[in-house]
Amino acid sequence: MVLAQDEIDACREAFLAFDKDRSGTIDVWELRQVLEAMGQQPTEEELFQMISEVDEDMSGAIDFAEFLQVIDNQKDRAAMYNDESDMSWFALGGQHFIQQVVDAFVACGGRPDKTGVVKRDTLVKIIKVDFGLTINIEEMINKLDVDQSGEIEFEEFKAILT
């Protein structure tokens, strides 16, 4: 699906509202502020999930093109499921959640068919350095990396996000 010009214009206004420091990107802290202002209390993991779904350059922030991708993805999903309850921007239920986990897995080094692995060091860097989150990702990985390989398979990755 492609966004119409009036939708792009509305997205630009929304993006500027999100981009509090006028950096040209929306970082994890700005996203948290906006969602909290909307009455939501996202966890650090949920914020990571939302950004990692579209953060193609792994910058830890969403630029305007990536923001448009979020909107277009949500529009496609809403059309595919044709259900009013699935139309919220960051719906994390059912099929949406599984696809977002697969997207995050791929963004971190796995494959779309759920094969491949995410390297422990890569995931730690993304969480700690790129996103600046304070969660104890090392402990989570230690508990879920059953074979202690330092490589996170899809099921292990999914368990980290849930």
C-alpha cells in the first residue's frame, strides 16, 4: 500500500510533534514521552520493539522515512486483517506481535524464515548502546540461551521479547 499525499502531510505534522528536540529523528525517549502523554505506559522492551521494527539503519531512532514506513505497515496490516481493533499504530497482539518479533529478529541478524541466529554481542550492543536501555539483557540471554552458544535462535529471541 502507498500513502496518499494528504496522509504523508498528516504524518509530517505528527512526526514533528514526536520530534521534541527537532533532531530529525524520534528516539526512544521521545517515543516514550509521546506514548505516556497518550495515557500509555510502554515498557522498555515494547519501546525497543516499536523502534526496531523499522529502524533500518540501526541508529536507535526513527527518521521521517522510517516513520512513514511504520504508518504504511500499520495501514497494510489493518487492511489485511480488516478489523477496527487492529488499526492502532503499535498493536502488539496475535499475528501482529509474531510478525514484529520476526522483523526484530531479522533486524538483529536472523532470517525471515526464523532460521539463523542473533549474536549475543549484537543484541547487547543494540539494547545497551544503540537504544541506551537499562534492562539487564545479559541476564535475560543467560536464562534463555539454553545451549549457552552465545547465539540466539528465533525461539530464544521470541522468549526475550515476551
